[in-house]
Amino acid sequence: MNLKINKENKKGDVLKIYYRGYILVRLKMLGKDYEIVDKLKNLKSSLADEDWKVTYVTPIYGGWDLIIECKFSKLQELDKIVTFCRVDEELSQWIEETMTLCGTKPNFP
């Protein structure tokens, strides 16, 4: 999915539209939730041809321990975020399982 959608605002500026993704996280070790929040809260792309960012991360109640919200313009960028959570040296020690949810509408400016 390499769909790029641009809209113009009233001034004629092009606004890039993003998809939303949500990653649910189950922890192996309780008590590491705020360390993970701190590690992920400002995570964003560093390459010129990528445009993704973690927009929100917080502990939650229920069967999952954390929720991560992110925005991205290409599906491959969501894969980079999920992969980072699974293979980062610290995070992989703390995270037991993830489930990824992806919005289908490009409606997150």
C-alpha cells in the first residue's frame, strides 16, 4: 500500500494524510510500563523517505498492558514501528506479545 493522499486546504497548502495504527502490548515483566512509555513516546522516522510517528502511548487495564497509537503514510512504516517494539534489546526483554490494529481510512492529518 503506497497510497499517498494529498488534500489542499483553503490557502492552497498541501496537507498530507496519514493512516492510524494501534499496537496492543502484553508485558512479560510488570512494572516496566512507564519505562516503555518513555522509550516510545517520541519515536519517529529519521529517514527522509519515511513519515511515521508514535503519537500516543499509555498503560491500560484489561487483557493488554499498553496501547501505542501511531500515524504513518505507508503500511511498511507501520511494520517498522511494530518490528522496533519486538526486536529492540530492552523492549524485547519486557514485551511478551503484541497485537496490531490498523485503520483503513486515511483520515489522520
